[in-house]
Amino acid sequence: MVTAMEYLEIPRAGLRVSRIALGTVEFGMEYGLCAPGKINRPQAAEAEAILGTALEHGITLLDTAPAYGESEIFLGKALQGLGQPEVHIATKIGPFGEDAIRADAVRQSLERSLRNLGRERLDLVQIHNATASQLFNSPLLEILAQAREQGTIGAVGASVYGEEAALAALNHPDIATLQIAYNLLDQRMADRVLPAAKTRGIAVLGRSVFLKGALTSRRRYLPERLNKLKEHAETAANWAEHHALTLPEAALRFCLAEEAPGSVLIGVSSLPELQAALAVAGRGPLSAEQHAEAAGLAVAEEEIIDPRFWGING
């Protein structure tokens, strides 16, 4: 049974959002682990059912990006079909890599997102794969500040990889939200980043809860070259079973602890997956004792826990 959704404030953005947010990369492109010859991307009808069910259960934050294939376009059409419900959309600009950032390219990206999403204003625009250099040594934040003054966008956030970029984002006065990877195996942000975000009043969005499927039954589809990751996932599954939990349940409830990110982004490829996740979320976080034990599952090796090194789609 799904209990009432929890909500939290994003102080620097003036938004109130659901504790569970819906990641929509699967709506726009093939993403994550799946059986050979199969695809994870849901057909349009099921994607619409996922979105509608998410909204019915109180999810009010949707995360997307131009880099997520057709995700923005799908959301724009689907939300229009649902009568433009009250929901906050967090999209992105970039990623830019180390290329020089041009003001016209940023403005064109924002205009395209507005068209795709059918919106007059973007609630939250996150810098995709933001780096310290982009935040402090490029015109990017100045350009976004101008867009905010013009009413095109609301708040600015940063979606990052690694502690250095995360801490840099937390030190920038214009950043309202920080999106990071955080899960049973990847706990690198727990020691310094999460406490610093709380001190600075910056809302944290946690992605990669299920680690692209490695923290679900789909771990069996990990290729042989990722055997070390599979071993860690099996260790986590055994730990969860010891506590009478499934691995996906343990993974999601771990991310709902008070010490964890504020909003937790879940990505699903089917309606049953969403329904299961909502039911799990309704059970609340792991106990304090379980959460403390789970710290022992953390993996330090970046090449194991960072999907950028896996060579898998998405």
C-alpha cells in the first residue's frame, strides 16, 4: 500500500516538491541494463500511463534534459494531454564539455526546451555535468542570471559528477539545487557534500538510486567485464535478504534516510516498476541500524560505481 507522499521545500528556488521525483530519461531513449535483444524504453502508451500514475500518487517533480533523446518532447505532449497538471519540471542545458560556452547556444537551448515542454517558463534549469571551471571561469551563470531576470527560467541548479564539482556548486551563490549520484554502492557524497549542502540551504536531488539497474534483478545482465560490479551488487543483495528486503527495496529506502538527498529521482521503464517503487517508498527509510550497516556496502573505485566507465548505452 502506498502512503501519502512527502514534500519538501527548495528554499533558493521557492518550490515545494515531492520527496520522490520521476526521472524521465527512459521516456526519450534506451537506457540502463536489460536482457539481450530487449529494450527498456517503454512504448508511448505505457510511458503516458507511468506519468499519469506518478502524478496521481503525488509526484510533482519531473527531471529531464535535452540530452535524454525525445524526453522533453514526450513530456510536453503528454502533459498537454493530461490538461497541464501542476508539476515542476527540472530540465538541463549542456553538457558542454570543455568547449567555450557561447551565449547564443545557451539561449537557443533554453528556447528549444521551452518549445519542447510547452512552457512559458522553466522552473529549474540544471547545468548538465557541471564543472568547477564552468561555474566560476565561464560566462554560463551570468547568461542564466539574465534569463532568470527576463522570466524565462526560475532557478538554476547543477548536476555533477564527483566531489570537486559538487563542492564548487555548493559554493556558488546562484546555485539552488545540486544533483548527485547516490546509492547503496556509491556513497562518496555522504561525508562532505551532503552536510555542506544542508549547511548552505541547497536542496540535493539524488539520482542513480538503482545504479542503472545494477541494484535490481537486472544485475544479472551485467557483462562479464563488469564482474566486480556484479559481485558488489550480489553482496548488497545478500545483505538486503538478511534483513528480509529485496535489493531494489533496500536501495530506495537507503536513499530516503534523513542523511540522504532531499528528493530522490527514480527512473522506471514500466508501470509495474513505478507501482513497486511507490509501494516501497511508502514504507519509509531503512532503520537507523540498517542504514549504518549499509555504509559498509560502499565502493570507492570510481570505475566500478560510475556508469560513465561501463560502456553501456545511456
